[in-house]
Amino acid sequence: MDYQTLAVSFDKGICRVRIQRAEAQNAINARLIAELEAVVGLCESEARQPPVSILVLEGTPEVFCSGGDFTAIAASDEVADPEPLYRLWQRLAGGPFISISLVRGRVNAGGMGFVAAADIVLADRSAAFGLSEMLFGIFPACVLPFLVRRIGLQKAHYLTLMTRACAADEALAAGLVDAVDDDAEALLRRHLLRLQRLSRPAIGRYKTYLTGLAGQLEALKPAALEANRALFGDPEIQHNIRRYTASGRFPWEA
């Protein structure tokens, strides 16, 4: 694939993927989802030699991922189908490889789905994690099944209602992040030294078993997709998003 939103490299069974939409704060659009799906497909493939056992997803130093692309949403008359993104997160959560989200800078809204779906989340101290959706009259319907699985219902509930970003150490205490260091790259290297000892078949068998234990992701999928479609199809919410992209004003601001 001719990647337009990603930088992708493969080396010794490790796939590193960097989101590169700096002009849009690394926001999620249809092209980004399609390209990430293609990369995950390569990582899932048994034919690739050597097979991928670890996938590392990262953003730029300033922004990991800012969530859905409001500019694209405001410019379209159609409600985007949330199923491809939910399916992508399921593949990160259940694929036969270890998925790592390496977070530097800001991650917000839909970007939190990539964090919550990952097997391991590493962050440096510049990282800030937030769910801003309720400010616009929506809620993170598709993110929540993954977030609840990672940190529990009440903590996910609190993050959703407060709409504020929490720092890396606070995210670590909540269980959203697994390890924090001043140097994210050094932190990743230390983890890879151990994780590279694990065989691809062992990882695949374990992830299949783990997905069975946490089977709620598939069970909750229909309700999550239905809620997402209803929210983004609401004319008032569409107006709020278009107003924000045009003026930077939140719904409560005159």
C-alpha cells in the first residue's frame, strides 16, 4: 500500500507504525483506518517471514492521536460507519501478536481506543489522556467496551464525565498505562528485550485464550455501533461539530 497517513517499518519480527497526520493532529479518518487495517493484516499473516510477533503503534512527539477528524465529519453529509474502527481495535486486542501503544504527547477521544485496545501501553511524561466527547453532547460509545475492559467501569465512567486530560502518572495509577519513563524509546527497548523472547505461536495461542475470557468486546459491539451512529446522526450534534470546526467555539459558548 502507498501509505499516506502512516510510516511503517518491519525488522526482526517487529512492526513499527507511526501515525503521520501532523496537519490534522493525527486525527482518525477513513484513510488512516484503511491503512492501519492493511498493516494489521500483514502482522496477522502466517506467510510473512519472519512473522510479526510485536506491533508498536505511535504518533508524533506532540500528539499520539487526537480522535476522530472533526473537519472530515463536518464536511460530509453522511454519517461515517464506526464498524471498521471498532473491528480494527478488536484485531489489535485479539490478534496473534503483542500490540504496544507508545504514547507521547496528547491522546484524546477516539485515540483512546488505540490505547485501550493495546496489550501494553507505554508512555513518557509528556503524555496526557482524555475523553472530550461529552463536551459536544456525544459519548465514546465504541471506545468504552475496550476502556472498561482495561480499567474497569467506574474509572472509565469518571474519565468520560470529567472530560479532562489526565497526566501519565495518573493514567498509570488508573491502570490505563502499564509503564512510564522520561524516555519513551528507552522504555520501549527494555520491554522489547523481554517480549522478543516469546514465540509467535505462544503469543497467538495466549491471545486466542485471552479473547475468549474477555469476550464482551464482540457481545457489546452491536450496541456500541448503534449508539455511535445515533449520536453522529443527530442534527444538533452535527451542528455543534460544524460550529466548532468553523469557529473553535464549544456548544455552550455564545
